[in-house]
Amino acid sequence: MVSVNSFGISFDKTKILEDINFDVNEGEIVTLLGQSGCGKTTILRSIAGLQREHEGNICIGNVCVSSKEVFKKDREVGYIFQDYALFPHLNVEENIAFALDKMPKKEKEKRVTKLLEQFDIASHRKKSTHQLSGGQQQRVAIARAMANNPKILLLDEPFANLDSQLRYKTKMWLKALIKDLNLSAILVTHDKKEALSISDKIGIIHNKQLLQFDTTLNIYNNPQNYYVANFLSELNLIPNELIKKQNIDINEDKVAVIEIHKCKITKSINNFELKVLDSSFCGEYYELLVDFVDYNCEKTFKIIVENVEDFCENETYYLDIDLNDLKIIAK
Ligand SMILES: Nc1ncnc2c1ncn2[C@@H]1O[C@H](COP(=O)(O)OP(=O)(O)OP(=O)(O)O)[C@@H](O)[C@H]1O
């Protein structure tokens, strides 16, 4: 288990993160989500012991690993870097063996062979890393991270360099590996779909803080505020004045949101009069960009339709929604 307690960090006197608290249990995949530069990698680096100057403490099992006296071998951490960080001057098997530098030679050879087979890269063992595809490089990086049988796996954007098909396959394969070995895994990504599909729990980082940390379903269904909700779903925002016209209570601290896929467009008259501003082709569907007549949307309001020929910019349409699908949440 990993336990991050009252963690905070500053660089050049600028606070990057403050009072971050979360736990990752065995067999659990936790994803940290947040905008670029919010501090996700910094948290991973601190857990791996690569960033020792920080506030608070980080414990792995019963050992508090923030102190300078604890060496990397005691941390039992495998780290898969965003760009894989393979050594270009070493071949595949040497890259993996590098993680086992203190092991006796015979034992090391056996372990490397086992890892090459386990991660399906045995036929590439003598290749240099630049002769490998992105997916193969990723497997070498994972094999190297797993070489010392870590209990904790840290993954920084591990699927970023893979095409969508390989990304999906690798994600499912990695999830099974983490569950089989009962590892505690922490994943960093920008991709909300990826986070939702692989994680047991999600933490959203914003403005130096961990805004919300919860199980994937809880955080998706009960977002604490608009930032969290908008990070995890494709949402439309309905102006508060229009909501009040439906006799729904809403104050200035709150906003009314609805998932885009729950919004339809109709010609039947209701209070949500719309004008179509633009449309764009998205492959299997079109996206209509609309706005309310007399009420300005703060954000772009999108509606998915199968066909754009039925809609023209100068005609009046109405938003068709089930009011039960509306969520009133904090701003
Ligand atoms: N060693 C360092 N010295 C100074 N500033 C640093 C250092 N490491 C990180 N930072 C700064 O801390 C902030 C957080 O960086 P970090 O890499 O953790 O963000 P991130 O959320 O992982 O970003 P991304 O999603 O773009 O990878 C950034 O502003 C970065 O410039």
C-alpha cells in the first residue's frame, strides 16, 4: 500500500502542490488526472524517491520512504516513464538487466530471459531500442520496471505513444497484470476515457490541490464541482436564468449541467429555444454548435446529430432534454 500524507512541494519558491493526501491499496489502480503542469509527474517522482525535498511524508507499506536514509531498493517501486527512458546504447536485454545490477550473473541471466518471455519480446533481445516499434519499446520499459518484482508500479502516460488499437490492447493487458500480481499502481494521464476505463479510483488535481479523490463510479456520478465534472464527462452548461424558468432552485454558486449525449434537438416548442450557429462533421455523427435565444451560454453548447441536412442556421429549434438528467453542482 502507498500512503501520501500532507504532501506539498515548491520549486523556486513557487508552491506547486499542497496538502495532498491519498492511499493506494494492493491490487488497486489509481489515476491522477489534471491539466498539464499541475504536478502529476512530481507526485510520481516523489513516490519513486527521485524527488526528496518535499513537505509531508510518503509511506510504502509500513516504511516511511521520504527520509534520505531509505534507498531505492527498499522502495520496491517500478517506474515506467512517459518517454520510456530506455538506454539507446544498450540492447533490449541489457536495458532490462540494468535494473538488476546487484544480482549475481547467472541469476540475472535467468531473470532477464523470464522477463523477455513474459513480455513477449524474447525475439528482439539483441536489438537496439531504436530498432523497436513504440509498442515493443513500451514492453521493454515495463519489463525493466517489473525486473525487481516491485509492489508499486508508477506509470507516467504509458500509452501516449501508441496508436489507438495498440493502446486499448496494452491497457487491458497491463490492467490484468496489475490485478494478477496484486500491485498498487498509480497512473498519470491527460486522457479521461483512459482514466475511466482502467482505474479503481481517480484523483483530480487542480490549483495545487487534490480536488476530489474517490472511486471511479463515485467521482463520475457525484462530482464535487463543475471542474471535476467537466474533466470527466462531455458536458453542456445551461444558463441559470433558464433553469429558474423551469421552477428549479439554483443559486449563483451553482451551475446546471447535462451530458452532451443526453441533449437532443426538436421542433416542438418549449422554454429552451435555440439557434444553430455551426456544424462539424465528426465521422459517424455531426456536432451542432448551438446557443439559446435570449440567454447566452458561458460555454459552447453542443448537440450530437446523425444528419445535418435537417438543420439550418436561420430556423428556430428547441432543446429536448429530460429534466431528471440535469445535475445541479457547485461552480
Ligand atoms: N525539478 C524541477 N525544478 C523546477 N520546476 C519543476 C521541477 N519539476 C517540475 N517542475 C515544475 O512543476 C510543475 C509541475 O510539473 P509536473 O511535471 O509534475 O506536471 P505534470 O502535471 O506532470 O505535467 P504534464 O501533464 O505536462 O506532464 C511544472 O510547472 C514544472 O515546470
